[in-house]
Amino acid sequence: MPREPVWRVGVVMYMAWIFYAALGPPPSGPQIPHLDKLMHALSWGFMAFLCTQAWPRRSTLHWLLPSLHGGLTEVLQGVMVQGRHAEWLDFVADVVGVACACGIVAYARRRSRSPA
């Protein structure tokens, strides 16, 4: 039985959760410089990892879907949510996380196929 459908449900659920978190009230607590950029890179990198599992033979979706989600999130934050604003460096952090995750998965897949 293929596992891709289960991963696809996971992608959709994770994307919905990210939208919920990003479009809600801003988090309170201590402000640690650049922590939000690290969280963006890790969150969208994980989303890209989920996409690599959900669509293993469609590499364009691995980076395109999370990148579009990141851009849309920033646009929606800028127009819909009070107390939040669109910050394009957040989008850059999203794309960096996506690129790192896709690169790591591609490297691991190539290594697993090569003879030892």
C-alpha cells in the first residue's frame, strides 16, 4: 500500500496549522533577535520535507508548494491581521529552509542509491 496519500494529508494539515499560527495574534514573550527567522526556516523546511515524502517523484512540488505557501502567508499577514505585518525577510527565511530541506533529501536519496 502506498504511503504517499498519508503524507499528503500530513502536508495539508501542516499547511493549515501554519496558516492558523501565522494569521493569529502575534506570540508574546521575550524577543530573541532573529529567532523568528530560524523558526521560519525550520517550519518551511519541514513542510518541504513532508512534500518530498508526499510526492517523491515530483521534485518541482518539493520546493514550489512550500515557497508559494510562504509567500501567501506573508501577503495575508500584511492585509488581514492586525498586529502582524508582511516581512519579506521572513519569506527569504522560508525559501532558505525549503532549499536546505530539499538539498538534504536529494543528497540522502542519491547516497542511498549509490553502491557502497
